[in-house]
Amino acid sequence: MTAILHRIIRQSELPQVCGLKRTQIQQLIKEGDFPAPVRLSARRKGWLEAELIAWQQQRIARRQDH
């Protein structure tokens, strides 16, 4: 069995990665239009880089469809 490592993007890095503010991100999560975070500890959460890339690609595809 091969272990797969996933890069975790911490909440503090998230606005630079996706270009949105925390409040916008939280709203999109509630609406189901943004990847859900992974709980890292009682006070920390992060996002899988691969899921953020997939989210960005979906947004780009929507733009190209219009």
C-alpha cells in the first residue's frame, strides 16, 4: 500500500490561494460551493490543496462556458 501525501492549506493561507476573504469562503462553504475544511486540531482547520485546485478549475470552466 502506497501512502499519498496531501498538502494542507491552512486557513491563514486560504485568502492568498483562492482570492476570497474568510467571510466569503464561509458563505460558499454553507452554500456547498467550496470545499469543506479538514479538522486538524480543536482550533485549526485546513483545506486539501487538490480540492482547492479542482474548485478553481470548476470556476474557470464556468467562465469559459459563458
